Amino acid sequence: MTYWALNAFFLGATALLVLASIVARKKPRWSAVGITMALLLVMTAVFDNVMIGVGLVGYDSSLISGAFIGIAPLEDFAYAIAAVVLLPTLWSLLGRRRASIDGSATNRAHPGDTVGTDA
């Protein structure tokens, strides 16, 4: 199996969840996703090149496309893209837990508690 075939699973699942979020009208803030993606792709380029350069990781040349950013194969960037898009999409689809308006979900002192005293 090539690295692109493996990436197809991750990117395909991500694409399906993005479509589900669009249909459900629960989209993440794409501007924040874009900024995060730009930063993460730069960091991935730097650190992948360092790791490959020092021999920490290597790739079977018959399983990569031959396209590189520095010495890092292009396939390496699919995981960063999938993570940056997948996590906020799941967050928006699954919703966030919110404290209730009356504050019952917060940690309030109960009558008789001795908070802040040396009792």
C-alpha cells in the first residue's frame, strides 16, 4: 500500500465529516482553521525535514510519489491537514458542554463548608 493510499483513508474520513458539518450547519470557524493550518504546515515542513535529515525516519522510495518539500515527501503533510480540519469539525458536530445559566454546573461552596479557613 502506498502512502497516498493510506492517506486516502484519513483524508476521506475528514472530507465526509466536513460534508456532514456543512449539512448540519455546524461548521467550524474556517478562518481559524486556515491560520492554524498554515502554522502547522510550516512546522511540519521544518520538523519533518530535520527528522528525515538526521535519519530518525525514512521512507520506502517505491511507496512515495516523488514530490518533496525539502527532503520530506509530500505525503507527510496529509496527516497535518487531516488533523487541523478533522478536530474542529468534530468539535462543532459534537457540540460543546456548557454550564447552565443558573450556575448549577459550577463548583459552588455548600452551606457549612469551611473554604478558606483553618478549621
